[in-house]
Amino acid sequence: MDPILYGAVLAYLMFMFLIGVLSSRRIKSTEDFLLAGRRLGVLLLAFTLAATHFGGGMVMGEIEYGMLHGTLGGMWYGISCAIGLLALSFIAPRLRELSLFTAPEYLERRYGGRLLRPYAALLSLASMIGILAAQIIATEELLSLFGVPPRIAGAIATIIFIIYTFFGGMWAVTLTDFIQLTIAAGATITIALIAPVPEIANTYEPLTALGIMGIVVPTVMYTLIGQDFYQRFLSAKNAKTARNSSILAALILIVISFFPAFLGSKLSSSLSSLLSYIPGFLGILFIIGVLGAIMSTADSLLSAAASHITVDLFARVTEDDRKRLLYSRVSVLLVGLLALAISFVMPTIIDAIVFAYTIYTAAVFFPLVLGLVWKKGKRMAAEVSMICSTIFVIASFIYAPEGIPLEITGAVISLILFVIISVIPEHTGG
């Protein structure tokens, strides 16, 4: 790596660290740390919502899919994210008015009992750790192009976003997301536009309808119930802000998601083939931009995971808010290190993201969403459907032939069980 690139990347990482330290001055309570004191306005909230999706998985994954499937094929993940955020705008206001901290907290309020909240929180944690690991993989792949050993690259990026999230919580996440999305989008757009068209036209393999569905369905479903998104609109200053921010974030994503896929469609073999065509300063801009995209998603996941551990799993341990704030920060540290370890055995980037979505969404989607719109849903229906769906997805992944769309079949199992058990009349005795 060029010493100038080393210096630029180091300066960027130190700037993110500084924002985290300065943001810590705003942290007076657990609500400040996890939800930025519920004071976010439309612009900051829209950027942090968009940045949660526009991470290393989207940038590097869309470039990869663009090479294989062309611009439209590469865009499907970004399109799915935008659809999910538009759908989220319909339910975000109602949930914001409840002043919740987490999605599993809503399940407890809606159905009662002591099982649903921690169970959903554990499933969500597994999902977010998988997605976070995918961001670390993206870091390894990116920096390895510049001669950095992959595991060292992953460790460096992980330590930095752990540190600034540890200090600044949701305030640091929001402010760094605004900066990182701006840099990441600007770098990707610039390089996509100036990259040369290959002399020999690329041959693309169109995505099948099943392949598209396998990306769209779990991504949209996860966006509607993912804690990293709930945490953001629950940080809004009011319900109207939550709705408008979701719409604006969707519009931002639908525009900028075109460019990574377009860039990938210009590459004949690999990302390294592009680097020889662009000036050095744009190479620096690109690596900093993608690092920013990675960290903008990673810090969101860390903060969301901390909210599960502190609010959903250990809320009854202590009522002392200072201790809860400490638990939140320790959770950030532990989740980040665990994701780094898991990243060493993950499959390809988008496959990792989609499967992580699948486990959580298949089980939780219908009990949560139908709970918002259908009054007949019962607690037992929610419990049985979530547990059986989880078992089905895991067993099918291990034993079933490849090609089965678990993100669809697992959710259908959950839906059928939830509806059947909810409509069965309760036995009242005689």
C-alpha cells in the first residue's frame, strides 16, 4: 500500500474515533446511548436509516453481482432495501408512538408472557451478528486488494467501529453515518462513472425469478422487523419524523444503489482489474468510501445488539440506569469481537446477509406484523409459530437439498401455525 493511502485511511479512522469521543458528552442515560434521547430529525434519521443498508455488503456485494448478472441483476438487493423502507414508513409512526426500545418489546406488550421477548431478541442477535460478520468479510476483501492481510484488515476495522460506538452510542452512530454515507456514495458514484467500459462486452447470467425472490423477500421482511431499523425510527422526535425519514431513506437508496451494480457490470474479471484504470487519489477515495459504508452498517448493528442485551435480556437485572448504560457499552464490545471471530468461517457476502435475515424473519415476521393489524392473534400462536419456524429453517438448511427458499417456506410455516392456533376457540370447560 502507498504511504499516502495508509495516512488517509488512518486519518479517516481517527476522525471517526474523535466523533465517538465527542458524542460521549451527550450520553447521560441509557436512552441517550441507545436512542439518541429520541431527538433525531428527518435528515439525520433518513441518512442513518439509509446507511444501515448501504454497507459493505451492499457495495461489494452489488459489485460482485453486477459482474455476474449485469446492472439490473446487481441492483436487486438495493431495490429490496428501498421497498422495505417504504413499507416500514406505514408501521413506523404507530410503533414510535408507543415509545418502545426494541421490536421484541412490542411482542411482549402485544401478547404478554415471558417467552416471546427474550426468544425474539436472541434470534435477532443471531441475525445481526451474522450481518455484522458479513461487513467484516467485506473489509477483508477490500483491503486485501491493497496488500493488507485479510484478518488484520478485519480486526482493524472492527476495533475502530467498536471504539466509537462504545463511547458515543446512537449519537455517534447517527453522526458518523451521515458522514460515511456521504463519502461512500460519493466515492462509488464517481468511480462508477469514470470507470472504462470493457473492450469486449461482458456476458451476464440473468437472475432467475427464484433468485430475485430469494433476495427481495428476506430483505424486505427483515427491514420491517429488524432491530437496527427499529432503533432508528424509535429515535425519531415524533411519529411524523419516523414516517418521513423512512420514505426519504428509501429514495436515497434507490438512487445510490444503481452505481455499485453499474460499476460491477463494467468489470471483466475482478475489482482488482478496475484499480489499474483509476488515479491514485480516486483509489484512496474508493477505499475510504467503502470502509465508511461498512462501518455505517456495523455501528448500527452494534448499537442495536446492545439494546437487545440491555433492554430485552437483562432489563430485570437492575433498575440502576448507570449500570444499564455500562451493560450497553460492554455489550457493544462483546458483540463486535464475536462477529469478528465468526467472520472467519462465513460464506460469500450477500449469501451471509440473506441467510442471517432468513432465520430471524421466518420466525418473527408474521407474529409481529399480524400483531399490529389483527386483534385475534394469540400468545400461544405466536410462541408455537416462532419456535416451529426456527426449527424448520435450521433443519432444512442442514438436511434439505439446495434450492429450497427457506426465507419463504419458513415464513409460510410460521403464518399457517399462527393463524390456525389463533382461530381455534379456547376451551372454556363445561
